[in-house]
Amino acid sequence: MPEYGRNVQKMIEYVKGIEDKEKRNEQIKTVLTVMGILNPSLRDISDFRHKLWDHVQIISDFNMDIDSPYPTPTKETFSTRPNTIPLERSPLKAAHYGRNIQNMIDMVAAKEDGEVKDNMIKVLANYMRQQYLIWNKDSVTEETIFADIKRLSGGKLVVGPDIHIGIHKEGVHNFKEGGHGFKESSHSFNKEGGYNPQHRGRNTKFRNKNGNKSRNK
């Protein structure tokens, strides 16, 4: 283990050669103190003492007869390969959304109709819009997102007319209903989370040269 250096390796080899086990247990504790100083990053780990005892066994090639306060690891513990995680091989219906969104759509589609399902669709739609804009898109209409939801769900999810994608005034993404949401189909969202200037209404506020607020006529 290069993070400890060759001197620590020599110290462990020396302790391993001590015939008196009691003396060996005493000396290895001193070596552990040195190892903790040389590898301070382990102190951020809650069981760093356990790690040090395991490292002693690794450096000694698992041939150190000492009384450890922790279970003594074996070479097989560190050489056994983890179980293979099966990967999903089915083709993606929309690569720019990713498999997680496809799985979310399938899960939401299986829910019973109601307020909970509608709220899940709102969250899903907003997340899909964020993923859509990652692909260097300047804007995307909510109709495009809703159409993708229907297509990716195989027609099982149809977004109702009362569901819209909206934002807080501070620019934080959120969903609103009624008069607080974007209800017109022409609204499109940009990467900053706001809507495009060309879609602003006639009552958009601006400041004149004197710094006072006025309105477009």
C-alpha cells in the first residue's frame, strides 16, 4: 500500500517476525499509530481504526497473527468480485430523456387516476423539460413535453387540460394551477427557467429612463 510507504511495510515485517505474541500485539499498536499519522484521510471515516487493522493484514499479506479487536479479514474478502448487476437491454424510446424517465413514465401510468397521479405528472413534466433543454435546445413548449409523455407511455398517459408547467417569480421551477400558471399554448421555456421574451404579454412591466415603472401600451 504505497500511501504508507516502505518503512511501514518494513515495520510490519519486523513485528510479524516477533515470536512472543504478547510483544507482537504491543508493537503492532505502535505501528497502527504511525499508520494513522501517515494516512490522515482515514480519520474522516467513522470506523477508521477498523480500516487500519485491515490494512495491517493487507500489508502483511494476511499472515499476521495478532489479536485484533475486529474480525480478521481474509484474502478472499478483497479478491472476490462483486455480483454482476444486470443491465437493461431494451432500446430507449427517446435517448435525450434517458431510461430513468422512461421508467418513471411507466410507473406513473400504472397509478390510479386522481390528484396524486396528476401531481406526479406535473413533477414528471417539469423534469422532462429540464432534461430536454440539456440537449442544447433554446426553448420547448409544454405541448411538446405533454406529447412526449403520451408517446412514451404508449397512449396510457394523457395530460389533462388543467395541468401546466410554471415557475415562481424568483425563477424557481414549480407547478401552478389556475391563474398562477402558464395556460396559453404559445408559452415556451428557456434554459434559465423563464419564458421567452417574444411571448410576453402586453402588460409586461419595464422601467423608463427615470427608473420608474410603466407599462407597455
